[in-house]
Amino acid sequence: MQSEKEKMNNETTLFRREELLKNLEKEERWDVIVIGGGATGLGVALDSVSRGYKTLVLEQADFAKGTSSRSTKLVHGGVRYLAQGNIGLVREALHERGLLLKNASHLVRNQSFVIPNYRWWGGAFYTIGLKVYDLLAGSLSLGSSVYISKEETIRRLPTIKQKGLRSGVQYHDGQFDDSRLAVNLAQTCIEHGAVVLNYTEVNGLLKKDGKIAGVIATDKETGKVYNLGGHVIVNATGIFVDNILRMDKPESKDLVRPSQGVHLVLDKSFLPGTDAIMIPKTDDGRVLFAVPWHHKVVVGTTDTPLDEHSLEPRALEEEITFILNNAGRYLSRVPERKDVLSVFAGLRPLAATSGGDDDKQGKTKEISRSHKILVSEAGLVTITGGKWTTFRRMGEDTVDKAVALGKLPPKKSGSAKMTIHGAKPDPDFDDPLYVYGSDREYVLALITENQAWGDRLDDALDYLKAEVIWAARYELARTVEDILARRMRALFLDARAAVRMAPETARLLAGELGYDDLWQQEQVRKFKELAANYTIR
């Protein structure tokens, strides 16, 4: 039987980049090549490996670098989709929410929400609506929604504005850590035989007799170019799907139009209890959430149509003002700009519209978040739309489509029952290391190798130096940003604290990856430049 140290050493080899590149070169032709390492791409890969297909994932940056690390941190059916009458999407999402709570129990938790009601009819209206939500969840329900009195609402939300408050409605949904789940999904796929690489960019598509036969990819660290053959090529690049579509067909029209969602992070004192708040209607008709997350509060989101996309979108001043104003209407302590610890923006890949009133007015909130799968004449499979909660179903549907096209031998999906790396029953969510799940003890074991690794990186946040070492050895982290933004969530929780953590993080990471002082200095410089977009001046 393997000792714990032997197991850790074996996993180090398994997740080492050089070993993954060796495995990449060994394979002459892949069953499935997935372009994109966000929620959608990893969902496709997870389903593919669950059926035993030889699977390769190529991500141009880091896993969940884009939209997939910038969500509202909810695993949910979507209360507002219910209001829009999209029953099918809500039912599907609630089913997937229940599966994810089982399969990634260390990252997904049952979160109670309270809707404060300031109108005489609100209590009955929202209670009835949420009973439908409960019904759609069926046996995978996280708890029944209930009407609660004004007094109980105040007890549960002590910082809620009390003037005019009549009652509340409590319901349940899921809450999670998005980029941590992405990392664990990448690990799960690797453990099932896939090669999953970040910082490997697809620059072109290979064709044979007019059909897609593979991809041209570049290792961004070494510059080495690979021609990689594959039976099925899946374009799962989110807001960048049009870039890949044009590699196939240069005259392709845009499939997506990005919509920006912004979130502000505040100190826990703004929402000191364990309940989240859901405001059912803001100035633009959207819902607004205030959600406890890693001992902070995430407030959002906005819905702003944009004409361009980027890996690092910036929050607009009007979006920041919108969130502060709407949150201030419901909180007794009105948040101000100086209270914002971090601000982050993400882009949703919404279906491009062809004109009309909604397009002119920029009303993207009404566009369905259902996913779509398209197949080009040359055989490129593109998956777009959807949301984090339904990532697994999106992957299953995509692989089903490839099978139906005759590109893969029929095999039954097993992803619905796949345990995600790190899953652990009954985690202690008050433990700062809970996100590691079953790996928690291994993270702490690193401190026996070097006692200094047991120290915090900064007094403002509960992150240990050992976590930097773990991220480098076991979680495919390659840069300071990878660690402080997506392995740890420092940049999203307190951008200024993250900047203070950057030099020591760079030193520790350089020691693991074999880089010199100049690399460390450049990493710190780049991170400070990045973090400026997450702070409000």
C-alpha cells in the first residue's frame, strides 16, 4: 500500500507540465480535442473521459482565466429564468445543481437566501413563485422555501434597511468557488487519462479533404508548435468562439455578442450573517445578489452589452455606481467606493442578435442562457451559451452530438456520477483550507518539509505559503496571477492585499519552477498592473 508521501510524489508527476507534454507527443490522434479550458471546455472533457475517449484540452491562458472565474459564485436554477417562463432551463439547472452538490461536495454548499419584501403583495407573490422552484428541483431540492416575518427577516439580515420592510421569503440555492472547481475538473480529467494543458494556444485548424482533422497549437512557454490530429474538434472558447469559427471559415458571422457582468466585494460586516440576499428587481429589471463568500460579501451583477471582448475586461464607472446605489437601497450601512475591496468583471457569451428593439436598447437580460451546439460544414463542433451550473450537461450534450454525427463510437456517459478531485463529505466550511477537500492534509503536510511554509502570506487573508507550493506542484499553476487570482482567490477578495502577497508568491513559485530573480520581478510587475483593474481609486 502506498504511503501518503509516495501518493503525493506520484500525483506530482501526474500533474507536472513536462509529463503532460510528453503524453501529448505520444498520441498520434486524439478522439476529442477540446479548445478552451473554462467551465464549458472542462465539462466537455469530463464527459469525454467518462466514456473512455482519448481526450486533449488546450487552453490559451490559465484554466477559468476568463468568464469562468468571474461568476456570482452561485450553483443555481436561476430564479429570474423562472420569472421569464424558461421552465426547461430551470429544471435542468436544478438537476445539475443537485448532482454537483454530491460530486464536488468540498466546493459546493447549500446557501440560504432571503428576499426582503417591502410591498404588501410581495410575501405571497414570492412564496408562491419559489414553491414552483422547489417543485422543479424534486428529490434534489436543497430545502423548502418559506415565508418569514419582518422580525425573522431582521434577525437573519441584521444590516437590512428596516424602514418599510414587511416580511421576507427564504429559499435555498447552491454556492461555490468557481475557479477552484475548474482546477479540480482539470485534475479529474488528467486522473482519467486526459492531457490538459494551460498556456497552449490553438493558432489554426488542420483539414483533410475539406474536413477538420486536427489543430495547430503553440506551447506559449517554449514556443514549440504542435500539429495535433483529432476525430472531433470542439470549440468551447466562450466569448472567443468566433475567433475559432473564423479559422474554419473566415467569412463566418459573429455567433456571440459579449455582455459584461460586474461584481463588487465588500467586508463581511455589510452582511454579517450566514444568509445571502436576493433583490428581485433593480433599476434595469435584473436581480441583485449579495452573497457571503470566503468571509467577504460578493455583490452583483450588471448586464452591459459590449462590442469587444478581452481576457481582462474592466468594470465601467456606471456599473460600479449602479451596484453601490442598488445595494445601498437595501442595506442600513450604505456601501461607498472606499469600502470596495475588489471589483471584477466577466463577459457572458450571449447569442448575437440581428437587430430589433432589444438589440438597440441593449436588453441582454432577456436573452436565454440555454446552450447551443452547432456543427460547421467542415465538422467543427461549437458549444456556446449556458452557465456554470449546467457545465456537465453541456459537455454531455456536446459529446452526444459528436457520437450522433458518427465521429465517435457510441459509449454511455458517466459524468453524472463522477466524483470530482478533492470531493469530501461534510467539509468544515469555516476552515480556510476547506477548498482543498480531501487534499487538505497533504497541503498541511508540506509544512513538515519547510516550517516557514506554515506562515501566512499576508495578515489580511488566511492564505499560507504552503498553498503556493501546492499550486505549483499539484495544480498546474505557472504564474503569480494563476495562484493569487484562481488557486487562491486573493485578487478577488482584497486586491490590495494580493499586491502585497505578490513578491513572496513570486519567490516561492520561482523556487518550484526554476526561474531567476528577473522572472520574479517581471511577475510582480505584471501582477501589480493587473491588480490595478481590481481596485477602485
